[in-house]
Amino acid sequence: MLKTRSECIKEYGSDYFINQLINEGKLFRIEKGIFSEKEHIPELAILSYKYPKAIITMDTAFYLYGLTDEVPDICTMATKREAAPISDKRVKQIFMPRDIIDQGKITMDYKGYDLQIFDRERMLIELVRYKSKIPFNYYKEILGNYRRILPKLNTEKIRNYAEAVPKSDLVIRTLRTEVY
């Protein structure tokens, strides 16, 4: 379990006791201000904990859902348009309108840690929305994998998400011609 410095102070009493636990190998400093009782924490878990209002999306989400076997170099995270920029080299930030940022947001269990991520239906919409910014072969690979899992997806959710995003007519037309 990940903890902030203030949570550690509340639990252990002071920086002195925190440092004692670190020296004994019972607590580990993962990053500045982030601690854990486990030594090795997946990077995605750290990023999701460090940026709790950001939602994992695009390449990272496609990989986590098994829609591609291409491991992303950096974690792509979506935030509200008004959010402060994330200045972390491990994160690519995408700004989204406030009215659609929470649509399809779920919590995924990843190696025992909670990640904020968009559901598969919402990721299909994001794939179509960012089609022109994605390499063609990568787009076709993910689209082909979506076609294989289409019976498992909630088409009502897909329709609702498609109607809510900007340029919804284009998104709906692309879904009809390329997915269904």
C-alpha cells in the first residue's frame, strides 16, 4: 500500500520513526513524499497514486486492456482542461473538457493496486477521436482487436459516450463505418 509523508507521520509519529523504519527495511521511500511497505511498486501504480485526479488513457489503457502488445514508453493520462500541467517525464498529459472527463472512468485492479482508467467502451471512442494522431498500423491493430471483443462490449455505453464527445457526428459515422 502506498502512503504519503503525512499519512506516515500520522501512523508512525515523526520523521525520526519513518527514517528508522526505512533503515530497518520495513518501509521504503518510493519517491519524494511517497512511501510503501513493499520495496518494488509498479510504475503505473505510483503514477496513479501520485496523480489521483488523472485518468489513464490511450496507449497505456490499450496495453492494459490487451488490445495491443506494444508496451508504451510513457503513461498517457487525461485531466480536466483547467488542471495544472503534470511535469513528470514519465507522463504524457491530455486535457479534456470537464463535461466528458468522468464518463467511463473506472477503477482497475493492477497487480494489487487501484488505477483510475477509462473503460473499454470509452477507450473505443478515444481511439476514434484521436485516429488522425495515431500511426495507421497501430490504429488498425487496436481496431481489429476491438472488433473481436465487440460482443462483450456494452453498445449502449458506446452510443452514449459517442453522443457526448465533441464532433460526435464524425465519431458516430466512423464507428458505423469502421467498427460495426
